[in-house]
Amino acid sequence: MEGLLDIVVVLLRLVPMILAFFIPALIGTVIWRERDAGYRVQAFLWFTVGFGLLTFLYVVFTSSTPPQIAATLGLSVVQITAALVLARLTVDRLAD
């Protein structure tokens, strides 16, 4: 039972950054999905700048050693993926 509680706590710690990553993911996904191919560069810039800036600030404020930075970057990839999936689902629901 304690192991399950530990898993829930770890998952809940991921939520704030997923929500922060959701904003550039949503904007980039809307531009990518609803506009023509000429806007793909703009969507890519939203993804790159939004995710990059948030990840950079997160690493600066929370990490101090190289293993911690590597763990933070790996965890950020998981959070970005979750934010992109949620943004895609949101855009698909709103478009229908």
C-alpha cells in the first residue's frame, strides 16, 4: 500500500510542469493543426522556445550536479510528451 502511495506522490509532482508545458504545446498544436504548411515553422518555434525556456528555468532553479541535470532533462521529456498528448486531444475535441 505504501508503494502505491509513493507512485501517486511521484505522479502528482509531475503535474505542475505538465501544466506549464501545456501552454506552448497547445498554442503550437493549434498553429500546426489548423493552419497550412507555411505556419509549421511558427509552430516549431512555439515548441522550441516554449519548451526550451521552461526547461532551462527549471534546470537553473532545481538542479546543481550533472546527474541531477540529466534526470531533470529526462523527466522534462516525459512531461513535454504528456503535455503534447493532452494538447493534441484538446485540439481534436475542439475541432470536431
